[in-house]
Amino acid sequence: MAPLPRLGVGLGYRAPLRADILRHVKDLDFLEVIADAFFREEPMLRALRSMTPCVPHALALSVGSEVRLDYLERVARVVEVTDPPWFTDHLAFTQEGDVPIGHLAPVPHTEESLRVVVDNVRKVMRRIQRPFGLENITMPFYWPGSTLDEATFLQEVVKQTGCLLLLDLENVRVNAENHGRVARDFLDRLPLERVVQVHLAGGVHAEGLHHDTHSAPVSQETWDLLEYLCDVAPPAGVLIERDAGFPPFADLLGEVRHARSILEGAAA
Ligand SMILES: [Fe+2]
């Protein structure tokens, strides 16, 4: 695979942030756009793309169950319009049969589930011939009967399909803390050279558990994981995700600058 362009540090485009993003687009190296939000908004997508690189992030390819062709075609269209260096979705399932389940559900870590994911990822990559990254999600639970651990499962998907990883470091932290593990041990077991992009976000702690709400500043623990990753394998893109509890935009720009200083520090 040819080396991917190093995009730098961007922000997740969200409608409530639109005016601020447009005003400060020069302070952001790229935008991540939720593909689903633009299926009927092509003019807006074209406008954003004319200003800055846009990386599509899809929500419902559902590689853990079955990729629906109509949805895949819609994602393909967003990729065509944005002409990105890569695009992404989650290692999850969001659909079972004809029933959308409305959120990202973890896949069982079994050989059977691995075959399903590998087949689906290949199907996506055959239709959309761009580098494709899968994001690690938060695991509210691990399926009983799993025969592989999460890191081995991710390694195998990458090895068997040639896909990339979108590494959500907040999700790594949340899973480690909720399940009594060490986040860096998990990172050490991933093929970090295949990480194309990173997600950074902040969540809340409630009723004894961490939740990935994207509603708070990035925590120091998650910044530390970014430094750790950048020392080993600096990713081509780093993204700040904020979906709720929007602070003054200057705070988000501060997080973008902080991420940039870590990324550039690693490159120096
Ligand atoms: Fe994420």
C-alpha cells in the first residue's frame, strides 16, 4: 500500500458546530464527516470538501452481521464526493436481519464471527477501493463463549483483510478501566503500524462505570495514550470527537492544538 498522506489533526463535523467550524476551518487540518448525515446533504458535503479534506466515517456498515448493499452504495457515494485518503466504520454490528438495533453492538470474539467480519470487510473493500479503517468500540460486555480476546480478534481482521485501524484511544481507556485491564497492554498487542487514524474524546463516570459520551474534555489518561502511540507509530490523522456538552469553540481548538503538539513532537 502506498503511504497515506499525513492529514494532521482534525475535528468531527457536527451540525451544532457548523458556524464555528466554517469560521475556523483554517485551524483544522481536516474534518471527519459522519457519512450517514450526508446521504441527503450532498451540496453541504461538497461545500465542506471545497474548504478542507474530509474523511467519511460511516455508522452502519454492520460488518459484524451483514453489509446491506443499499447502505454500502450510499457510503460509496459519500466517498466518491469527498475523495478521501481513507474512510472508516466500526467493528460492530448495528443491524440483525431487517432490524436496525440503533447502536453499535460488540461482536462475539469467536472464529465464526471472525469469518463473518472478514467476509464483510472484504465486501466493503471490493466495492469502495480506498483504504478502509475499522474502529474499536467500547465494550459494555464481552460475549460469553468468546474464544479469542479482543486484541487477537482485531489483529486477525487486519491480517486477513488488509484493512486499517481507526484507534479510538478513549474507547481503549474506557474498556481497560471498566474491565480491569491496562490500556497500554492492549495497545502493545495491536498492529499499531496499521493505525491510520485516532479518535480522542472525553466521557463521564457514572454508577461505577466509564461511558464514552463524547461530552467532556479529553482526559489526561487518553492524552497519555496518544503520546505513547505517537512514540511507536504516529498515525496519519488524529481527530477530536465532541457530540454533546459543547464548550466554547476555543476549547476544542485548544484540544486540536494540544494533539498537534504531541503528533509533531513525535515526528521531530
Ligand atoms: Fe470514536
